[in-house]
Amino acid sequence: MSGTKITLAGFIKDFFKNKHLIFELTKSDLKTNYIGSFFGLSWIVLQPLVLTFIFWVVFVVGYKATPIEGVSFVPWLLCGLLPWNFFSSVVSLNTNIITQNAHLLKKFKFNVSLMQIVKILSGLIVHLFSLIILIIFFQVKSSPVHITIYWIQVLYYLIALTVLLWTIGLILGILQVFFKDVTHILSLILQMGFFLTPIFWNPHIIPENYLFLFKINPLFYIINGYRDSFLFRIGFWEDWITTIYFWFLTLILFLIGYFLFKKLSPKFADEL
């Protein structure tokens, strides 16, 4: 039931060994979410398109939102909202991934850590379409955001976000098997995290003495990274202290997930 031990080498080996199954499960997940509705997979494009239009109407046309650091409010906002939506939706789904797929784990002796990847890949595809809509919006509005070499840096932040999602999802997925309240606790944390993360507010309004309290949140790093890449032409290496902190925290989370898996996976069969 528990599958292969969760190590980086073991994970990579299992990923390539089961890559066809993972991709098939990812396609199946996308179809389950979208096929059957009137617009089907078109929703992958329509959702971010409609969201962008609504924000433009509300904040630019309606509230006459002023630019932030010389950047129009809506693209600044979307650079924070899109990665947050990707994170919150995937981490919520991955919290229940083990309990909802117990039959699959038993049948295929599937590494539970790979189950996280299916939802991450499915969410990543939707997120990439959202980024395409964002880039198009950059070009069609009245003051376009010009393409720079720093846009490539978004790939780095995508990798960082994916690794973070995997580690957090693994921890929560394991805990959910034994403590059913994890889902409800996560919902509260995400609600608070939405307002404590600089999505709608500019982190520069926080006094420097207190800013470190907000930087503890790893999504602070990711969202600022999106904005630095798309809007402000700032390399991730320029804030090396926060970069080191993010990866150190991610490593700690991985070690916690590894420890929980090692201690609790033998008991999965009794709980599922």
C-alpha cells in the first residue's frame, strides 16, 4: 500500500517508471473537471479570460484604481492572484488525494507521493493557460507591459511553486488519513493566508521592521517573484536571503513529509 520510499532519487525513478500512467491520470482529471459541461475544455481559457475582464471593469473602469509602482493595478493584481489560485486549489485537492484514491494505490501499488503530481500537473496546465491570458492582456491594454528576458524567470518560480505544492500536499495528505479535521483547518488557513499574502495589497506599505513576519509565508516569495519577473525586471538572485529561506523551508517541509510517511504509511491499510 505504501509504495516506494519517498526520496528524491526514488521519486524520480518512480515518476519515469509510471510516467504514462501519470499522464493518463492527468488527462482523466482534466476531462473529469471540464468534459460534460457545455463549453468543455474551453473553460480552461474562458475562466481566466472572464476573470481578467471582470477585474479590469471593476478596478479600472469602476474604482479607477491607481497604478502601483508605475504598473497598472490589474496586471499587478493578476500577477499575485494567479499563482495564489494555483496554490490554493491544488493544495486543497491534494489534502484528500490519498483517502480518495485508496483503491488506485492498492491496485497499482502506486507511490503515494506521485499521486500529488497528478493534481499538480492538472492544475499547472490550467495555470499556464491563465498566464497566456495574462500575457495577452499585457499587450492589449493601453500601456502594455513589454516582454523582457526576465519573463523566462517565471519558469524558476513555477518550479519553486510546484516543489512547494508537492511537499505541503504530501504532509497534509498523510495527516488527513488519520485526522479528518485537516481539511477544515486548511480551509481556515487558506482564508487567512489570502489576506496575509500580498495579493491585493502592496508589501511596501508594511514597515520594514514588521515585513519579515509576512515573508515567513512562502507564497510571499512566489508572488513577489511573479511580479519581479513580469513587471519589475528584478532577478531572484538579487534577494538571495529570501531565496535561501524559501528553499530551506521547502527542504524542512520535505523532511517532515518523509518522516511522516516513514512512520505512518504502514498504518494506511488500517485507516483507508
